[in-house]
Amino acid sequence: MISNIVLNELEQELEKRGLRYCRWADDFVILLKSERAAKRVLKGVTIYLKEHLGLPVNEEKSGVTVIKDVTFLDFQILRGKLRVSNKARIKLKRKIRELTRRNKPLSMYQLLQDFNSYMRGWIAYFRIQEFKYLFRNLDAWIRSRLRSVQLKKWKSPMRFQHYAIKACLPPDQSRIWVKMNKWQSTTRKEVRIVMNLEWFMRQGLIFLHDYTNATLKA
């Protein structure tokens, strides 16, 4: 609120100069067509903030760069489209690893309750991004994480064989020996057949791709 009040004068100054900008609190981006113009505006705005408004400027975070290298509110603009920033994706994966630790003493149902709760908030913010492959790839990685968790919970390869038979795998596939505590096991065809999309739907897993395709009213 304080930033909005104090920087209201800055917005008026930018509009008076005919500059295109985007601001959230004290974080803002000004868009120009050339590097030369950008350097000139950076110098002018820095002087305006310091001398006219009496505000300090973080020199390390301020600079001139091409738009694809700009991260603003955890988004980037690439080829004219919004994309989740690399930093935000790394942070998301770190959180997912925490939520899906294989030594958690929770059932898959309980684990997914916490997971879905976090992901709904994340999706609500990032659903406006425009690169479909990004969410499709994240969905695939998440399912691999959860397959690894479930294998660890089943513990015994014999139990996996039981579920393989229930999934109607042929005898030569259902009797395979799976290493239940190895990440590499999630890439095996039999494991992906047993824990396929329908299996995850029955467990109640939400899919990022489905939410990004939903209307904003949903």
C-alpha cells in the first residue's frame, strides 16, 4: 500500500513521458525499443527516484536487458508469450520433492490431499502462462515422483505383481521383479501401465494441464 502511494508520482511521470511500463508494489519494468533508449531512461528514472522522491535504488537489481531475460513476478516473456520463470519452476520442483518424500508415513490419499492443496494455489497464480508443453512436462514428472513413492509404500515386488495382475497385464509382464526403492523403476513400461493416468485419477490427483485449460470461472 505504501509503495502504491509513494510510487503513484513515478507512474504519472512515466505516463507523461509516454513510456510503457508494468508495476507491482516497488517492482516495475519499463519497456523500450532500443538499448540506447533503455539506458537513457534508466538513468533518468534513477535520478527521479533519488532526487525527486528521495527513494533508494537497488543498483544490483536495476539494469538494462532484453525482455526474454526479464523475470517479473515469477513470469518471463518469451516469443511474445507468458511463461513461468525458471526460478519459479525450480522452486516448485523443490516443494514437490518435499511433499512427495518417499519416507513420509502417509497413505497416497493423505499425501495427495496436501499435494493438491498446494498445487491448487500454485495453479491459480500461474494458470495464465501460455506454454502448454511446460505443464504437460511437469505433470509427467509429478507422476513419476508419485510412482516412486507408491512403489516404496508397496515395499514388496510380490505386491506390485498383485497389482499388475489386477491391471490385466499378461503373465510374462505381471511376474516381473521390480526394484521398489529405485527411481529408475518408474521408467519401466509395466510400472507405467499399472500406475497409468486412470490410476492417478482414481487416487484424486489433479493435473496442471486440466486446470490451465479450464475457464477462469471454474
